[in-house]
Amino acid sequence: MADPTTPSTSVTCSALSFQWPDGTTVFDGLSLSIPRGRTGLVGGNGTGKSTLLRLLAGRLHPSHGSVTVGGDLAYLPQNITLDTTLRVDQALGIAERRTALRAIEAGDVGEQNFETIGDDWDVEERALATLGTLGLGDVELDRTVGQMSGGETVLLRLAALLLERPDVLLLDEPTNNLDLFARRRLYEAVDSWRSGVLLVVSHDHDLLERVDRIAELRSGSVSWYGGGWSAYDEALATQQEAAGRMLKAAEADVRRQKRELEETQIKIARRQRHSKKMDAQRRAPRIVAGERKRSAQESADKLRGLQEDRLNEARERREEVADAIHNDAEIRVDLPHTAVPAGRTVLTLHDLRLQHGKLHQGDLHVHGPERIALVGRNGAGKTTLLRTLTGELPPLSGEAKTFVPLRFLPQRLDVLDDELSVAANVARMAPGVTDNHIRAQLARFLFKGARAEQPAGTLSGGERFRAALAATMLAAPAPQLLMLDEPTNNLDMAAVRQLTSALDSYQGALIIAGHDLSFLESAGITRWLLLAEELRETTAEEVRDLLASEAG
């Protein structure tokens, strides 16, 4: 597909190459032009999306080539840490201008105050308006960052960038850890982007639906697709269907060339036997027989070489076509021991009050293989509730009881020992299970053969998630209650599909704390719980309505 470069392009990479200190090559001669408007950058885990953004932002320097940015650039990295002692106005970068304004209002007309303010006399109004558009209208400028939730600090950092009025804005997985309401505010900010370049790395379908074009990073190069996620998904499906047909044709050609080479070799062998027999019958002089033999050998070598060249060309065509196939293997694992009878009590909560969060009185009964989505605002206490159910955190009051084997996969994926192999990590959580059984199951989690021996500390983000998921789901005793905390954070589209296919095989009760509505709906949720001051039954439709009313 053609590169949509226009004369107003503001970001350009020319022959860009980058290697990590260990010699791993990420880019080798990448040339790329990003036009004005909203661009979504997608690709598999480990393809270099975040690395590219860091190169564009100047946080990394290329081995070769150059990056050219027209205008002022602002960058929101994937993992944000803010000093919790900062005031909000300091985090927004407007504290000095506010101080100068206060001094002038108090009668101090020193030149330094006017130089500090410049032309930005309405900086407070702009700051409050920007915070309001991101759903932080009740956040006071003198408040400290430590009083805000993790999701609110992401929006605060975005507000600081928007206040800079950048010509180029780079966002790396901005919806991670944002609640449903905060995501809606972020969507609105993307919708309202009207000037300059906005480049966003994300796996959030709803966010990607709002961009003007999709750039897919794969194997060190970029392919362009017009429109948002739906248009990209449709175009990709068409391409994959065509590539599949081409691959079948290429494989058929390889088989045909193999047959023809075998037939050629049989013909040559027959011809050589026949010539040897005729020379013996004619008792031709040795010099004449030798000349005939050399001539026949040269002719046979030429014919064999021609046929081998055709076979190699067919194989190369097959490899080229195979490279265009997105081979997103699915996880299909057999977990019969996770099954829970419909009438079995799985867990109960009674008058539960959490150490952190807003829940003051929680009551809940879970029976059988229910699939529960736990949703709520940032800071409501979703993670705290899950950790209370595991027994890691005691409640302030009330009680939480589980009646079946339980496993919990936290956001940090800290269930893995980085020093151990993938197989050893699973064995550690499944004592008594044979090595052969573990390896057979790991193969279905796409860790086959030697890959099961890879140390956990060397895995990519997507591989690490699969390994943690395997260790959790294959544990012994088999978990009949599985709890996942924001499982799709930092996962690419293929990894999300793999997670969905793994959960399809799980037969026990499931609780997922998350903000990704598309994923939650694909996971077969049977019950929706909204966590606030109490646990309230809700529906996916009601959650969407709440988002719509929040946007209004």
C-alpha cells in the first residue's frame, strides 16, 4: 500500500538503524514519513513500537540514519512515574507562571514576573480547562500528586503535554491502567486533535477506531492502512486471505518442482546406465567412451542444475509469501480438572470493607463456573479486592471466603522466577506433575521443545505473559477460581487473542478486573459487577451508558 506522505509531513526517519548494546538489531535502514493528523501504530510485542517512539522523541539515538521533527514534540511514555510530593501545578509545569501572576496581582511589577509569564496570561484558565476535558475538573492545582490514583496521574501528565501545545504528540499505550471513564476522556482528547502529528501506540480497539490511519510495524518495516481499526482489520483480513491462496499455490509449485527434479534424476540415471551398457556392447575405444561419458555428465549436470534452480526459486517464492502470513497461533489447552459444578459455592463476601479503595460494605456470592467482570473507577479498589480474596491483604472488616482452589495473575506478572526456565516455573507451581505432562501442556501454550527451557527473565512481554498464564492455569491443584488483574495491559492484538483462546479452555469460575470492554465481552462474561462504595450488579450496556453520560 502506498505511503501516505504529504507535503505537510512533520516527522521523518531516513535510513534509520538501531541496535541494543547486546547487538540485537531493531531497525536496519527504516525510512518513514508520518503525516499530520492521527496515526495509530500497531504491531506484535517486540517489533519495536516503543523503541521507535523513543527514537522519535530523542530518548534513544540511532546507530545510523536520522530523525527529523518539524515543530515542538511532546512524548507520553508507557510507564509514568511522578514525584508524589509534587503539587499539580508543578506537574503541569505552570507553577512559576502562577507564582508570577500572584506577585503581579499583589502589586509586584518587577520585570522578571512579566518575563516569566510572557504572553501566557490565561495559563491557569487553560490548565483548569484542560484538566476538565480529561475528567480531572475536581483536581485543584495546589493538590499533591500523591493524592491521585495511577490512572489520574496518566491523565495529569497528558494534560501537561497538551498545555505545551505541541506540534507533534507521541503517546505510548496511553489507556493502560485507565478506568473506563478516564479512557472515555482520553478518546475525546484524541477526537479533538485537529493540528499537527498525533502518533499513538495502542492495542485499544476503541482508541484506534478514532485515528485517521493505521501504520503496522512488522519485520522492521511499516505498512499503511487508511481509516481506523475496523478498516485496518478488514483490509488485513482480505490481504491474509489472498496471501493464504498464494501460499497454497507456492507450496503446490514447490511440490511440483520436487517431483520434476526426482523424475529428472531418474531419467539421468537411466540414461547413464543405458550409455554404459551400449559402450560395453560396442566395445568403443576408451578415449571415445570417456568423451561420451564426460559429455553425458555435463548434460546431466546442466539439466539437474536447471531443475534445482527452479526448485530453489519456488522455495524462495514460498518463503516470501509465508512472511506475509500473520501466524498468530492459538492456545488450545485441555483443563478438565478446572471444572466447577453449577451448584458449587465458589466464594462469599459478607459486609466486606477493604484496606484501600471505596468499598465500605460488600456482599457477594459466586456459584459454579460464573465469569465475572469487575469494573470501576481508578482507585475504587479492584486490585485490593482481588488481593483480599487471595488472603494477601486482610480486610478492615467483614469476611471473604473461597471454597475452591484459587489462582491469581497480577498485573505485574510477578508469579515467575526470572532465573528459572519456563518449564521449571510451571513445575514449581505444579508439584507432583510429570515433566512430560508439563511439556505437553506448555507446547499448547506455544512453548515447544527448547523454548520451554528459555529463562523467564529473557522473555519478551508477550512471551512473559503466556508463561505467567501457563504457570497459573497449569498449577496443581487445578485452579477452579481464576482471577486476572488487567490482563490485557501491554498485550498486542495477537496476545489478546491467545489469552481469549486460553480462557475458552478454562472451565472454572473466572473474575477479571479490567477496563477493556471489547476483551471482557469476548471472554464470555456472564455477570458484571461495578465496584464503588458497594458491589453492584450491572450490565455491559449500563457501563457503556455510564460512559456516554460521563462524556455528556
